[in-house]
Amino acid sequence: MSELPFFVYGTLRPGERNHELFLRGRTSAGEPARLAGVLLHDGPGHPYAVRGAGQVAGELISAAPGGYGALLCVLDRLEGYAGPGHPRNLYEREVCEAVRLRDGARVRAWVYLAAPGAAPGAPIPGGDWLSRPRLPGAPRTP
């Protein structure tokens, strides 16, 4: 399969903790995008995207030249993905079509969606992890 970009919608977005920890130096580009046909739910310090009638805000990120395989491994490990349909998956990695905001182009990208065994919390209104309600004084991510 070709080297698809990744659609990230939670703690991997710019300004969030996991962006710095896992993407710094591993990506070459990032652009705002939206993903239709999914709903965003709160989770234990991270969100879950689940199929449904909604949209999720996020970023399309591309691997740095020569770093695609390493980035894919890092993200699979972070997202608790052990392979298609694995019973211990926290997320399933699927190809979805995101819409790049700058030009409306539809872009095939990897997205980590909640696995069947995940326990999503309350929906996040508006589908944007960055605009979710937080407790006063709480950091952006745990």
C-alpha cells in the first residue's frame, strides 16, 4: 500500500502532548482537515472516534522522507493497535477519506478509530478535541 498520510484528531494534534513526544522530527507536513461519518467521544485522557453521523476536526500529517515505516510503528504502538481485528486493540487503523480544509480536496488517510472493545465516554460537541470542556487549570492533555 502507498504511504498514506495520517488523520490525527486528539493528543497527536499540534500543541498537544503526544504531538511533541511522538511526531516531532518524524513528520514533514501537517494540514487542518475534517473527517465525516464519525463522532468524537471523550476517553481516559484521549478521544475515541467512532463511526456515526458527525464530523471530526483534525490534521493530516505526512511522514518525513524515509521515515514512513518508523512512524507507522510508533503510531501503532501508541494507539494500541496490534493488527486488524486483534482482540486487544484499543483502536483499529483504517483507511478513510478526510477533507483538507485549504482546498476541499479529499485525501485517503490512515485513521485510528475506536476498536469494538473500547469504552468511549461522552460525545464531544462539535467534534473538536481542542475545544472540549476542561476543568479550570487542567493541562491541555494529561
